[in-house]
Amino acid sequence: METTIPSETVFLPVQGGRASEDIALKLEAAILDGRLTPGERLPSEREMQVQFGTGRGVVREAIQVLKQKGLLEVRKGAKGGAYVRRLEVANVSESLALFLKQRPVEKEQLIEFRESMDQTITLLAIARATPAEKTRLLEEAERFAGLLRKPEPDLALAGEVDRQLNIMLARMARSPLFEWVMQALQLGLSSHDYALYENPLYRERAALNWRDTALSIADNEPLRALSYIGRHYGLLRQCVVETQDLPAEPEAPLFTDVDLPS
Amino acid sequence: METTIPSETVFLPVQGGRASEDIALKLEAAILDGRLTPGERLPSEREMQVQFGTGRGVVREAIQVLKQKGLLEVRKGAKGGAYVRRLEVANVSESLALFLKQRPVEKEQLIEFRESMDQTITLLAIARATPAEKTRLLEEAERFAGLLRKPEPDLALAGEVDRQLNIMLARMARSPLFEWVMQALQLGLSSHDYALYENPLYRERAALNWRDTALSIADNEPLRALSYIGRHYGLLRQCVVETQDLPAEPEAPLFTDVDLPS
DNA sequence: TGGCAGCTAATGGTCGTACCATTAATTGTA
DNA sequence: TACAATTAATGGTACGACCATTAGCTGCCA
């Protein structure tokens, strides 16, 4: 970056010289600095093959990588090709979820992280959100409590509402970074942590606690809100230690023929 | 694709039928549920080409995707091939960093977020890191201060050391999630906030402040540490308002020939 | 016997061509 | 005018060939 000539090669020796990586990096750089903008269409593979002076396979591999990163979307047929995409939080979540799948993190660490984020977000939300937003949050929390008070609550729906509550709160904090990280967590942990609501004992207490938190926020009472948040995660911790993980599903045969688009 | 056995296809219609995606999914599933474990070697491309009943290009594209996800590492030459890898926090951070790169955020919001993370991480590090780690951190901070005290400091090196300091601290917190976010910030924002060290006025103060922070951590003095962190970000804010963004670097020509491994 | 040079084979990386499948636009026809 | 058939552009796949790299083997030489 600073030495002009050797800059690119010094930066990334790319382990063994791979043309496809070079191309991927060039395209990625072009997308990130705006030379290629979302919605725009890249040249066709056959054109790029010529423009980069390589074989088509190399171009395809580069495109595959960027597609996997979420930077490109590939359509086939006439007017097909690689289109630049705007990244979504879901891409980050996917990556996080993958990581958590291969390296199960202690639940305690997840809880700890979320609790910390929640505390900060709540303080920011109290300071910055409009009264209307606060009222809306309270309404949703009441609705949530209502859902879980039923004898046979729809747990999937409840989980979704809980997620929405968290995201709404994050948005009220007026900080995109907190919002994004929170969303990524919510999406990436969908399977993980809603054990709290499966247990009827904790269920109602947790729901009421959410409502009280929302109430404290609406009343601009930060300390009270933090207290309720602490109680929420206390419940969650208590619930988690009582719950054990179940073993995984049976294994499928690997290396069988792929279904071809016949 | 969907006519024979509905089971797999119901899960993921995979937009338009792509053999390479099928293979990638199968391999990924095998890795995630333990049929393939880290360090293990997959069959060679030519073997898989036969076992999956497809062309070699398809197999290569699947491998590329998994490699990009961080699940595989490819070595060439004899005894080469695709080896299963353990995911690292850096992989997730990379994804988040990429996302952040595509979405410009206000500097103040970045600072705010980092400050909040730093506070929490510091408290955790004080509580959990070993004395040896704390000593090491202090040594690095001293080295950092030494670097910036020179009349003509190497700013690139200083930035790198600063980055390492932050990551070291995050690791000391014993929380992969905090490590994740912190690394992502370091990766995605490297160019952003090292303006602090370009200004000789702030430079030395910031460096000394880092050292004092490390000292407080080594002494297990959380409140003092938080105080220094507050001062650090105070300096950063002050510095940022005085600095204006420079226009971007000149654009490089896209679609030029790739350097081939001649 | 020991060590080093050179050979060998396995394997990923690249190229090129050919063909198929899909899709939007065009053209032709009722 | 509406609908059907054709066309052309484009991604998806297959196959075969060759190069570059690398670990291990072979064998010569000191």
C-alpha cells in the first residue's frame, strides 16, 4: 500500500501462487472500494477469462469463493452472470453458526457475552430511544408475556418474538454495530438457547421479567433495568445447568454419487 | 434432482441445481458431525471425481468453497490434498470484518463500540488471565511505548503492535466471542483509527496511556484500568474531530492480466 | 556406512474445448 | 394482438492434457 511497486506481492504471497485467488482478491477489492457496486453485473465468465488472461476454470473458482462470501450472486441463462450483492448480517451469522457447530463454546460464555451486550444496549436505548419506541417495546413485551402465559404456548413463535424484542432493543440503541452483532448472535444461535422457555417453571418468570425490563426502560430507570437483566440471565444460567445436551443424529453414507441435473 | 428422493432436496433446494454445492454440503456435513476430523486427509481430487461420479472441476469448486470457509486446507505436491482444519476465531472475524467494510459507520459509533468492548474485556482479563500473561502484556505495552517515543517511529509497525496488544488482551479474557468481535474490529478497521498515532502530540500520550492500562491490569486494579481506557478513547475522540478524511487512493485498473506462476 | 543428488510418482493448478441446460429476447405465425 | 417457436447468451459440467510442486525412493559417490 505504501511502496507502490512491490506492494501487492509483499502483502500476500498467497502460499503457492494461485491465479484464482488473485482474481478473487482483485474482484473483492473492486467491490469493497466501490468500483463495483451492488446490483452491478460482472462480465461473463468467458469474457473475464480473456480479460484476466487465464482459463475459465480459474475464473469460476474465484467467483465461487466470492459467492460463498456473499459478495456475488450468480444467475444462469441469458442476462445471467455474476451480480454484486450487498452483504447481509445473515452471512456473518452463518459463519458464526458454523464456528459454534464445530467448536462448541461453553454456554456460560455465550450467556456472559450476551449479558454484557444487553447491559450496554439497554443503557444506550434508555438514553437515545424515542418515547414512542419505548412504548412499542413495552407492548411487545406484554404480548410476549401473554404468549407464554398460555397453557400450551407456541414455543417457536415465542422464540421469534423474543428475537424480535432483542433486535428492537438493539435498534433503539442507535448503534449499528451493537445491532449487527446482536442480530448475528440471534441468527447464529437459533438452535442454542431457547431452552429457557421450554421449562414451564422458568417460562413465566422469564416472560414477566422481560416485561419488567421493558417497563424500566420506558420509565427511564437504567439501574432497575440492569437489575432485571441480571435476573434474566440468572434464570437462564440456572436453567442451563439443569439441562443436558442430547446426542446427535445417525450418520449418513459419504461419497455416494451426486444427483446430476439429468 | 427433486424427483427421486425428496429427503435431502427438501432441506436445501439450492436455487438451481449445482453438483458442486451438493458435494460441498456433503463434505461439510461429514466434517461437522465428526465423520471427518481435523487433520484427516480427504481423497485426492481425482479419486473424489470418481467416487462422486462427476468431473474434476466440480470437485475443485466444492473444495474451494470449504477452503474459503476455513474448513479445509489444501496442500500441493506428493502427500498433498485437502486436509480438514479446525475453525479459528479469525475465520468468523474475517466474515464480520468484511461485512463492516462494506458498511461505512460513523467514527463516533465505532469508538463507542470499541470502548464498551474494551471495558468489558479488560475486566474479564483482570479476573481471568494468568500473571504470566499480564506480565507479557505489560512488556509489549512498554515495547510499544518505546517504539512511539522515537523521533521517527515506524507507524506501520506501531499499528501492528497496537493490534497485537488488543488481540492479546481479548484472548486474556478467555471468551471466544469477545475475541471474535475484537479481531473483527482490528481486521476491518485497521486503516480507520490509527490516526491517533500520526499526530506527534497524541502519540506519546496514547502510548504512555497504554502502558498505564497494562500496568493497572497487571496490578489487578480494574477501576484504574477503566479510567485509563476512558482516557484513551477521550484522546481518540479529540484526535478524530481534528482530523478530516482524505480522499481515497487512486484506483487500480481492474481486469488486468493475472501474474501467472511462470 | 553415510550423505547427498537425482529420479519418480502422486497431487494440486491450469488450460482448452466441447456440450448441455436455462433463460431472456426476438421472431414468426395464427 | 397474443401466443408459440426460435435464437443467442450464459452458467454448469465433462474430459483430457500438461505443468509445478513436493515427499519419498534410489543409487551413486566419498
